Amino acid sequence: MTLLDCPPRRLPRRFVPEPLPPAGTFDGQTVFIVGGTGSIGLAAAVHFANLGASVIIT
């Protein structure tokens, strides 16, 4: 029997994300991100900038 022969099954949902904070939450705050040119660091930098933070990326 191969994996393709097995019937599909639904996995339990274990991760429930928290709601995002409202825009302006980080107004007047500075966020320093190390590795901000990579995938996760860049996404974090964009996220904090959208929340109103000044972002410093290294």
C-alpha cells in the first residue's frame, strides 16, 4: 500500500492565530530588526511599519 492508496483524512487544527493589533499601535515607537532583508525579517519589518513604527533594518 502506498500513500496514494490511503484514504484522505483531515488533520486537527492546532494553530489558531491571534488577531492583529490595530493600525497605529506602534506610533512613535522604533523597532530594530536584525536580518530584515530575509523572508521572515522583511515580513516583520513591513508588518511593524504598517502598524506605525519607525523600522531600522540590518
